[in-house]
Amino acid sequence: MLTLTCPYCGATVEETELAPGGEAHLKRFGPGASDADFESYMFSRKNPKGVHFERWRHAYGCGKWFLAARCTATLEVFGTYPAQTTEPPADLVAKIKEKRPTWEGYE
Amino acid sequence: MANRRYSIFAVAREALRYHAGWERAWASPAPKKRYDVVVVGAGGHGLATAYYLGKVHGITNVAVIEKGWLGGGNTGRNTTIIRSNYLQDPSAAIYEKARSLYEDLSQDLNYNVMFSPRGLLMLAQSEHEIRGYKRTVYANALQGIETRWITPAEVKDLVPIINIDGPRYPVLGALYQERGGTARHDAVAWGYARACSNMGMDIIQQCEVTGVRTEAGKVVGVETTKGAIDCGKLAIVVAGHSSVLAEMSGFRLPIESMALQAWVSEPIKPTIDVVVMANLVHGYMSQSDKGELVMGGGTDGFNNYTQRGSWHHIEETTRALVETFPIVSRLKMLRQWGGIVDMTGDRSPILSKTPVEGIFVNCGWGTGGFKAIPGSGFAMAELVAKGHSPLAAEFGLHRFREGQFIDESVAAGVAH
């Protein structure tokens, strides 16, 4: 069973206490954007087989959104971090690179 | 390799010689240097695409390449339900095309796919569902699909083991499609594979695509673990791995891959001779020819390529089915498995050209692809051969940019 540690309240909880929220760090395009940008923001997803950065909500706990780095091919969890950021923290990226030398990195 | 026809005479002949004369159903050749069309993915949809390319459009210089074994992905992992009681016109058209092709698929392929139009019920367990399903019945009447609304008493008559006055989710009626049912999922893949092989197509298993070669925005071939293969056109029909192949081709899809599970009980005597879907409580059940009760529920909510789902879904779905069919509580569960489904935002498939000329995708069937196999292959073959297919027209990638969704997530509840 998938367990994640909420970076706000520090509790390590299993997935029935969490709500998944899809890909993290999407760049928002709104009014005035081109159709192509808006389409890719709304619908296109990386959906990688491997390292995935994603949003979760501690729905039946503190209620806050946070972000997680997880491998979709093995279900290994690399770490979680607060949602107030536009890209993964450098130490987490370094940790993932160590475990997955062929990973091309966060783009 | 052209196979001998399967018939009662063939069975009689083999019975007299210790069944020593049966041949392999399809050949396993080494890949040639070039094919007119390469289909990636030897599941039901990929093989059906190849079959109708040959049968309808006369294109037989075709290879179907498969990373694992034939029919080993979602084709061998689904709950084998076939129905076409969809709300939206484009969905109804392609799913009914598929269902009607299933009716005589065994004769067409000379392979018994065990299509069993035993009848399918979608239970209404809330006022909301009553209105929704009655609307579907009216829509189906206009689309020429035979469905009807039945009362709780008729439901009980069709499914004696059902509990229609459960305190929490009473059965208030059902959407009934008499010609819906099941088929033998492996046989569908095997039958198409045998027919493709008989037409001279190459089915190449244990051959993983590792790259897609393009020149000036046009596809020229694929790199595989069995060497490079050139192609005129490339059809990507790989369900849960669609995003991986799209990444190799240089574009992204509006798809997320998630795990969906199914499980079966120990085999018991004939107990339920229809398919029952209870969408409000996320469960569906039918009985296989071996006697197992086949059950399935909803997908996990997070991206996953592991073909293993979360335990709590098994518990939730089984709990719902125990409430609907109390006898289930006395059964042991025999096996459980998962598959990776390719989910789109509007829960409708994608049959489309792509930004790369010559590459076509058939994906996004999500939780409900098995029922669509013949119609999907028929439409995809037409799209690949002619560049346009009336059945596939509204399932193109353009619908995401234009906002012209085919919104079946509302129409069908959870279960497809």
C-alpha cells in the first residue's frame, strides 16, 4: 500500500487518507494564451514510466496540498515537499539522480 | 502459413489420429526489413486493426509487434463485458459497431470467441441514476440501439440472487441491454492473430519498440529489440503505454496511465446468467463459463505502470457487491490481477492522426476497451488506410483543443 509523509503535519499515512491530484508543477495558461498553450496546460500530461512529480492532498488529515516524487514503474517514493514551489527542491532531485542514474532530470 | 479451416470435420479427422495434426494458430517469423504498416501492440485493438486493414482495405504487408506476449496486456486482464448502451452519438456508433461485429465474429474469424449475448443490466440505485438511465434509453432509441428500462421486479426475475431492497442502496430499476454480454477475451486476440497470420501478416512477439525514427516530420520506421524496421505508416495501439510511445515520437497525449483491478471467486454452480453493473457503488459482476464470479471496480487515482492496484479498491468493491449479492459473502476469492488503463479527461477514446505524419494513435479506451475491439479495429484500419474514418472522426486529438468532448464520464458513471 502506498504511504506518503505529509510535509506539513509530518504524519506518514497510507493512501486511503490521501487524495491524488495529478501532475505537479503545471505551468498555468489562462486568458490571452494561445490555443496550443491552453490545450497543453489543460490536457497534455507527461505521464512518464519512471520518475513522476505529482500533487497529493492530505484529505483526511490536515487537509493541505503537498507534492511528491514517486516512480510509476516501481511505486518507490523518493520524497515529499510543500506545494509552495514551482520546481522540485535540488536535494530531492540529487537524491533521485543517485537512485536513478539514467533519469534525464526534471525539465 | 495458411491454417486449415476449423470445422466439425477437422475435429472428427483429428479425433481419428490422436489430435496430432493440429498446427500452430499463427506463425512467429523474424521481422522483415520493411512493412507498409507497422502496428505496435498485439492486443485486441492492435490485432483487430491489422485484421481489418487486410480484410477491408487489402493491405497485408503488415507487422504487429508486441513487447510481451500476444493478448497479455489489458486484453487478457479485463472482465470481458460487451455492451453499447452509451449516451453520446459518436460513442454509441462505434461501440454498437463493435457489438454488432461481435455477433458473428466467430464465423468471420473461423475461431470461436464464445460471444455470449446473455443480457446486461446497469442498476439504478439512486433517483439520479433513474433519470440518467431513462435518458440513455431514449438516446439509444434514437441511435437504433436496443435497450430498455426495467422495473425492480424484472431485475429480481432476471437475477434471483440480487438484494433489491438493501437499506442503503435499493435497486430502483435498471437499464437493460438484452444483446449485451461477454466473450472469451483470449480467444478474441487469438482469433484475430490467426486470421492475420493467414493473410500473410507477421506477428512478432517479444519485440519491444525502443525508438521511433522520423525524417522531416514524417515517420520512417521503428527501432526495436529485434533490430530496425522500416514502415510507411505506424499505428500505436498500446493502451497504458501510449504516453511512452508518444514521447519516443516527440509529442504528448492527454492520457494518464492508472491501475484497474479485477478478481474472481472460487468456481460455483451456475448462479447468475446476466452481467450486472452497479455504478453507484463501483462494482460489476458476471459468471464465467468456468463458474467463477468475475468482479471489477474502479481505477486507482494515481499514475501507475506496475499492473498492481491498491488493496482498498478490492475491499470497497467487494463490500459493495456483498451488499448487492449477499451470497458473495460466503465465497472465497481465487485470483486478483491488475492492468494499466489509459485514461482521457472525457473518458472517451482517441483514434487520431498525430503531429507526426504517418503516425496514428488508437488509445484512451480506459476502463472499457474490450467491448470495443472489433469496432475500434475497423475504424482504426479505415483511418490508417484512407486518412479518414466516419466512426473515428469525432475521436480525434483535435477535440481537446476545440473543447468538443465526448463526455462519457458522466454518461456511464464509473464502470465501462
